[in-house]
Amino acid sequence: LLARRRPTLVVRGTAAVYLCLWRSSSITSSFSSLGAQAFTSPATSCCLSSHSRLPATFLQIPNYSAMGSFFSSQRSGENSNSNMKGSGRPLPDFSAFAFNPASSSLAAAAGAGDDNGATSTSTSTSTSTGKKRTRSASKKDDANNGTETESVAKPSPAKKAKTRSSPAKSPSAKAKAPSTPKRTPKKSASAKTPGSSARKRAPRTPKIEPGSLDPPKGWEDIWSLAEELREDRSAPVDTDGGHELPECHRGDKVWRFQVLVALMLSSQTKDAVVGNTMRSLQEHGLDVENIHATSAEDLNALINMVGFHNNKTKYLKQTCEILLEKYEGDIPPTAAQMMELPGVGPKMAYIVESVVFKTCTGIGVDTHMHRMFNDLKWVNSKTPEKTREQLEGWLPRDKWPVVNVLWVGVGQETQQQKEKIIKKAIASSRPADSLKLIRKLGVDLTKEGKRFGLEEE
């Protein structure tokens, strides 16, 4: 097992055992207690043969049973060809035990070690082929001899602890370890590199000022067609819009507050649903003081038909508290101040300002207007806020107060009341242009004509 997992330790440990036995006074008894298997197994001999720093004669010892008598003769001074430094004792002459390949089972392992070690130096490493041969020899040894390698003498606890604490590595073992190349992190595009400046961020698009853009061609003709299609004022916004729902008889302050509440409820909700919810609130008592005194649970139950009613309940309670503390129960006089209230965005603030105070500092753009103005190529935007900014860049200011009601009604009819808008387009003063307009706004004339029996018309 040591030969398979710690070949370097086996080599050096075996050499240490040789020297200790040579210096010992009971050489013969020590060798007989160790047994021949500790030194003659193919796994051990293969590891010894693959170590290039040991002499060839050291590795070719076929019969260790005669080691006792040999070392005894060395102790008695029969062979004095060399002395160990500082010991005064002669060094064993391993060349006396000439290895005969034909008479020992170590021939294959020693021969393989000589072939692999002949071309290696003290600073070079064994090839991968030699490594594979060593592993295969160890596996064969385990399969043939069973637990033969387990009979190797165990080192003393002190020696074992020393080995674990500071394992020795030969130069060849260090060289055999595969070197993994270090991955260098890729430099980001924005990182600064020597000799080049960091990539600068693209400057933000400057805000479009009102009147700074050229109006699209033919917009006035399309505007006049939309006004003709909306003459009857029969869209949902004309009956359930924020400007139609408040109670005028309760006073200006309550009326203004109800306009604000209607716009806050209209987000992500159809006008018909907003109308029903507003009528339920009016029956409950829709004023600042009463809504502030109503519990959040009761208020949520009253407006549970609108979208995001949980958030809107919280916004209404917070808004009522702010209005009572800062504005004496009234709403703020400007759109900028309204946008500071919870749940109030630019669209709501500009519409409330236009309806209540008859001033218009911006255009309230909803999803209908955003979709239609992009279809008409009047703007090129991805959000309603960008649509508002581009529309204010070229639309005359006298159109700002009416653009929302006019085009929201057109959008509602093209989405929810297709039959009605088609009939109005056919009956208009310019039916071909009116049909072309509603086709641009998403109405499939062929499909809807077959559906409503208007193919001949």
C-alpha cells in the first residue's frame, strides 16, 4: 500500500531500514523478523527501481536471507573498501550481491526500472510511461499476492508523525505533478488599461423642450379626422372619466378631491370599473375627512374592483393625511406638488391640473395614446413618459388640454367598440381616410366587416 500511494517514502524508508540494520548489533535476527516479503514484493522493488538517485547495485538484491551474514562480515571488518563519514564503520558493498535476472522474480521490475532510469538525471523526471508501469505493477501485485503488502513493517509512532508533518518530496516527484495554468481574469471593457483611456459612458439624451421638434407631416388632417369621429362623445371616457364622475353639488373642495381620487383609481383599470367604484365611494361619503377616518379594511372593500386595490388603499390613506396636514383638506394647486403625493404620477397630475385649475403645464399620456401615437409615427418611444416628452416637443400648446380626452376616446372605441367606430368612419365626410386611420390604429377591417355584416358598406 505504501508503494502505491507514497513511493518516495517507501524508497527513502527502505534505505533507512538498510542503514539501521547495518548499524544494529542484531542484524541477522532483525532480517529474519522482517521477512523477505517486505523487500521482495514487485510493488516495492518497482518503486525502488524507478528512483533514479539510488545505485543500480542497491536495487538488484535478489536474496535478503543472506543479508544477515553479509552485514555480520562487514561488522567484523572483512570488507573495508569504504567507511561512512564520522562513523568509523565500513559501508556495505552491495555489489557483492550480483543480481541474476534468471533466478529471481524481480527481473521484470528491475529491468523496467533500469530502462526508465537510465535516461533520467537528478533534475529530470520520469516519463508518464514509467508512471503507468509502476501503477500497473502495483495493481498486479495486489491481485496476485492478496494482502502481501500489508506485511510491511509499520513505522514507529514518532517516525510516522514526523513523516506526516513534513513529507519529503524528491525533485522527480515535484516535476511529475501536473502544473495547472493559472487563469487570468478577463478585463472588462470599462477597466482602464495602460496606454488607453477607459470607455466613457454615452451622454444622456437631452430633455426635449416644448416646441423644439418639427411636427410630423399631415398630422393636422389626422387630428381633424379624430375630432369628427369623436363628435358624438360616446366613448367610456365621456361618461366615466375623471372629469365626469365627481359630485359638483358638494362644493369645490370636495369636487377637486373627487377628481384626484378618480384619477388615482384609473391606473390599470377600465373607466367603467372606475365609475362603479366612484359611485360606491360617493355613497359611503367621498371627502378627505371621511376617507381619513375610514379604516383601511373598509376602504379596501369599497375599491376592491379596481386594479392594485391594496396599494391604492394605502395611497389614499396616506394622501388624505398629507392633505389634512399641509393643504387644509384641499389638493395641491400645481402638478409638481401633486406628483409628491403617494400614488400620483405625471399623467394624473397633468389631467387634474387641467380639469380642476384650467391650466396645463404638461400632457397626460396613457397607454392608449402611447400605442396610437407610435402607430401613427408621431413619436418613436418605448414608454408613455417618453411619448409625452416627444409629443410636447411639437404639438401646439392650445391642443394640450384636449388631447387626452380626444385620443383616449378614439383608442377605447378602436379596442372595445370596433363596430361603432367602423360605422362612424363609413358615415364620415372622408370615409376612405377615416377607414385608413382606424386601420392604422389596429382595426382589421376585413375581419370586423365580415363579423358585423359591413362588407358591402
